[in-house]
Amino acid sequence: MAAAVALAPGALGPLQAGRARLVAVCSARLGPGLRLPGSLAGRQVGRAIWAQGWAPAATGPAPKRGYSSEAKTEDELRVRHLEEENRANLPVPTIAAIDGLALGGGLELALACDIRVAASSAKMGLVETKLAIIPGGGGTQRLPRAIGMSLAKELIFSARVLDGQEAKGVGLVSHVLEQNQEGDAAYRKALDLAREFLPQGPVAMRVAKLAINQGMEVDLVTGLAIEEACYAQIIPTKDRLEGLLAFKEKRPPRYKGE
């Protein structure tokens, strides 16, 4: 099964995407009229966007453009790259919840998310070398960044499949849970995490993600400069002033994403 969830402030709503349960949790306001880039479209809910998944519902057929072993045209590869980059660079937190299988492209999709959680019975791995191909949706680049180069090479070279506990042991997922009767333990954990994120300042969440993502690609000195530049963007926001005022008045803040 699969599902994705986009969160507007104070709201939850499911979206269907792919076979493994992959949950994208969006907890920051994007601003009026803003649309997500690339192949993702959206319908506006107040000042937030609920992203519409590119894949069909879990009960429908698998997407034709995706992670098969068939040769891809240059245009198809470019579209796939753009789709993966959109997920990695969404200006909101994303969580991948893996309750079943996440093999090949399913795991690559999860790797493009900020946080990954899994059920202990879940199965995941980059198995493309069994088909005499390589991971082509970001796996060769994101897996080493997630768990280290040597272990990533071992898993890709062997096409090994890990369960949830093993994935937690190597740092591939942040949380592992015993599967429940409904088969959605990881999905429920993802929603719990999302609810923790929702009260925070939307602009701060967006800029914090930007600082972390960009900082991880450069040396520490440059990363600190990126952090300083991002911090400077937060200072003039109305949300920062609201946060200080709410703290002074001992009440919950009322952030507007401004």
C-alpha cells in the first residue's frame, strides 16, 4: 500500500502514491497562489498547498514512467531527475513511511525525503544490480550521503534487502516500529512526527531545511556562512516578532508564514 500526506497548518489529508507507503508531510505555508515546481501540481487550501502526487492510487496500476528495467530516453531521465529533485527540495518537511516494500525506485523516493520511518516487517533495498542496471533515481548519490560510502557500496553491489530493524541499525531510517494489524504503523508514526512539526514557525522550518540541505553539500566554513545568510532572512519576518510576543505573553504563537 502507499499513501502520501500533505499538511496545511492544522490539517491532515491523504494522497496516494506508489506501492510502498511513502508519506510526504508538508507542514509549512507556501504563500498565496504558490505552486510546487516541476511535475507536481496542487490545489490551494487557504494559504497552503496540498501537493497532488504524480503516481496513481495504490489500488491502481503502477506508473508507466518510473523505475522499470527498460531503457529510458533522455527526456524520461530528465523528467525523473526533476521529480526527484522536487521531492528533495520541497520547501517543507517530508517524511517517508515504509510499511511494506520499498525496493529500487521505492527506496530512492524515500531517500529523497527528509525523514524515513519503517515498520519492522518492511523490506527495502536498491536491487537494480540484480537486473544488470544501477539505481537511476538518485540512489547512488543519496544512499552514501545517508549511511556512508562504504556501506552504501556494499548494499548496492550485493542488491541486499533489509528489514526495518536492519535499516535502523545502519541509519537508513530514523524510527522502526512493530507492524500493527492495520499494516500502517510507520504511517501513523509519520503523522505523529508531522503533528510535532505543525506548531513551529513555517518560515523558520522552510529556511532551516534550506540551510541544512545546502550546508551538507559544502565544507563547514561555507556551511556556517550559509547558516548566517539564512538566519538573516528570518530576522525581519512577522513570525519572529509574533514568536517573541507570544513568549512574553505566555500564549501559543499564531504564525502566518510571513
